[in-house]
Amino acid sequence: MTIREYEISLAAVCAWREARSEGLTGMVMVLGVLANRVHAGWGDWINVITKRNQFSSMSVPGDSQLILWPLNTDVFRLLLIEAEKFRNGSAVDPTNGAMYYENPLTATSEWFIKNVRSNPQEHPVVARSEHHVFYK
């Protein structure tokens, strides 16, 4: 496996953990946020995915998603294809440039609520999926 293949696989696992209840569309939207963070200079693909508190399912001890791994399903295979598109720059961003997202029914991060959700001038809502809200 190459580093690029590892990055793609890690991105797909991240999107699956973060948004599998949102279907392929929601998972692709998480890939959009990930790509936006990389392009904004938050770090390389691996750093952005694994940095603490960026994607809690990948980095926060105690997060129930941290220990889950996708089965080799058709949906995950499609997600790998979508992750490759984001990694090679050919994907269209379905989030309109979102840098953050949350499920407002389950979000508990005081930092996120104070700094993103409660700050619409700096972080306007730019997209929505079934349960997730995406912010600039």
C-alpha cells in the first residue's frame, strides 16, 4: 500500500465513521470538509484526519466510533472511489466550502457550540444533509 492509498483509505474510514447514518451523500460531504481543511492549510491528509478533536471518531478516546471499522461493503467501496476523487482534486465540493459540521441533536462540544454554531457571522451555515449542518 502506498501513502496515497493509505490516505484515501483513512479518509474513507473517517467519513464512514462520522456520517454512515447519513448515507453516501452525507459521507461524501464529510470528505468535502476534510478536503477543505487540507486545502486551507490545516495539515496534510493524515494530519487533518488524526489531529485530536478534528474528527472525533478518529482521535478522541472514549468516542464510541473510534473502535468501529467498516465491513467490505458496496457502500464502502463507493466511498473509497469518492475519497480518491477528493484526494486527486477532481471532486466537486458538496458543502460549498464548509470547514465544520455537526449533528445539532447530538453535539456536545462546548467549544464548537460557542465558536462555530453561535457565531453565524464568521461561520454561516452553507449546507445540510439529513442530520448534519455544515458551516463555513
